[in-house]
Amino acid sequence: MALSLPKNLLPLLLLLLCCLGSTRGGKVQVHLVPHTHLDTGWVKTVDQYYYGAHNEIQHAGVQYILHTVIQELQSNPSRTFNWVEMAFFIRWWNEQNNATKDAVRKLVTETRQLEFLNAGWTMNDEGVTDYNSIIDQMTVGLRFVEENFGPSARPRVAWHIDTFGHSSEMATIHSLLGMDGFFFFRVDWADRRNRQESKTMEMVWRGSQSLGQSTEIFTGILYSGYGPPKGFCFDLQCSTVVPVQDDPDLEEYNVDERVADFVNAVLTRNSCYETGHVMLTMGSDFQYESAVENYLNIDKLIHYVNAKSDQLEVFYSTPSRYVDAINKLNKTWTLKTDDFFPYSDNPFSYWTGYYSSRPGLKAY
């Protein structure tokens, strides 16, 4: 006699089987990646973003991010941070004394707590920029890293989390630059949905048909944005922060609730991947001005989830550490050979207007 299950239980059972199957008999490995995303000009000028001026337009002060992040990394050797836009970092670096520079070099090259991602002058657009300009701006940032931190600090991961669609030309450029991985968020909503259902959010991307395998790069699509799971933003800019309150003598003790919510969020993401490794981005636009708020709560989250959950192992990480862990699985990936264009974030919102503006520049 065949076993029959109520229809409303089937989706839950399938999700549970996906989660169990992807752990390969062990705990899901949760890579927490603290980061910030810095527009090099958007609604404020670069100077205003750096100094924290005109916060009535947008609250953002990049100089404070670097000051507080460096302090927090030094206070706990398990913590990590990931930096992308060298336009801001170089400006801050040039203002520091030798003692601070030496301390930052140690974080980059010895303890490996501070990692450069991409390391171009900015996170360039992929749709309408000329490849000469892309190579030039990448050269400026990479040369700075090489001259000030040495070859061991060279970025291994390309990070384009906020560009509106993705070109195979960028896969080619990043692979030829020697990158080991390429991560981004903005792909067409229907493509994302299909990839989540088929567990093909990660792949090998061959950027150039003529150059072939030399332009292949491991590529991952972030689950649902480049911020933390819903309810786990601990930054001062978040409108609703639910801190980890771990004193059992207080009325609002919430460790068990916070752990349960976090486990559910991770297992939902894990159901869309097939390695048993999940990368969670902990940060968003211009966050970590007061890094202590983020790190104290993330520290507690890591401690209590590892102590109370038999499903997850959580730790500070970086995208390159994530790529290393994935490579050890020796998995065969699906192959992509075309663009992630055009981009639409819902059925009626195509981000294609920038193809038709400034036609003289685009023609060039």
C-alpha cells in the first residue's frame, strides 16, 4: 500500500530532505562575511560620503567605518572584514600614521582578518562601460594593494554585488586577472527563482568563447540581496535592531528565539544550494560606522548558535575562505557561457534605460 501524505506537508518534507541532503552527513557550514558597500558617488559626492557630510541626504561617513572596524578587528582575532572600493580606502590610508599602517598591514597579511575583494577603484558598471576603462580602474586599485601590502594581499575574489546585470566580459576580465571566484546579487528575478529551485545558484562561468577555458571562473549568486538575513541587521542604520540579549535574569532574554530564527533563515538558504556551505553577508550600504554594535551581536550569535544548534556550525569568514571550502568538495558545476542581461528585479521593472541614455558615449 502506498504511503499518502497530506498535500500541505509535502513542501515542508521536501525542504527538510534538501537541507539534510546538502549537509553531507554533518552540520551546515555557515560563513559569516562582514562587509560594507560604498557607492563612489550616488546621492552625495565622494567627499561628502567620506567625511559624513550632509547626512540629511543620506547617512554615510566612510572614514568612521574604517576607524571603528580596524579597532574591532584588533580586539578579537577571530573577527573578519571585507573591503572593496579602493577609492575610499586609499584616501583613508593616506591620512594614517606609520603605526596605524603597520597595524593594518598585520590584519591584511598576517592574521588575514581584513581581506580585499575586487580592489578596483570602484565596483564598475558592467553594461555600458568600455573595457579599457574597466581595466584602468582595476589597475589603479590592484597596484595600490601590491605596493602597500605585497603580492599575498592580492584579491582572489571579484565582488559585484550592486551592479545592474552582469556581462560575460567581466567574467573574462576577472578570470584573466587571476580571480578564483566571482560573486554578485542582481540577476533577473525569474532566473533567480529557477536557479533556487534547481540548486544552480553556483556555477562555472566561461566568459569568452574564443579564449575558452582560460576565462572560466567559479561564480556564485547571493540568495536574496547583499545584506544579512531579515531580522539580523545589528547596524546602527537599521530601523529595527533586535540585539542578542543573553542575560537570563532579564525579562527580555531572547537567545533561544534568536537562535531558532537564525537556524530557520540559514536552512531556507541552504535548500537552494547543494554543498552544505552557506555564505551570509553581514552588512550593507555604508554600514559599520559603529562596528562595535555589529561585532558584539555577531559574536554572541556565533557562540549561542554553535552551542545550541545541532544543524549549523557558524564562524567568521571571507569569500576566499568560502571558495577554498567549496573547491575541496571537488564538485562538477553547470557551465554558463552567456550574459546575465537584461536585469529585472520583478516582472515589470527592467533596468534597461541606461542603454539608451548618452548615445554618443554608448556608441563609442
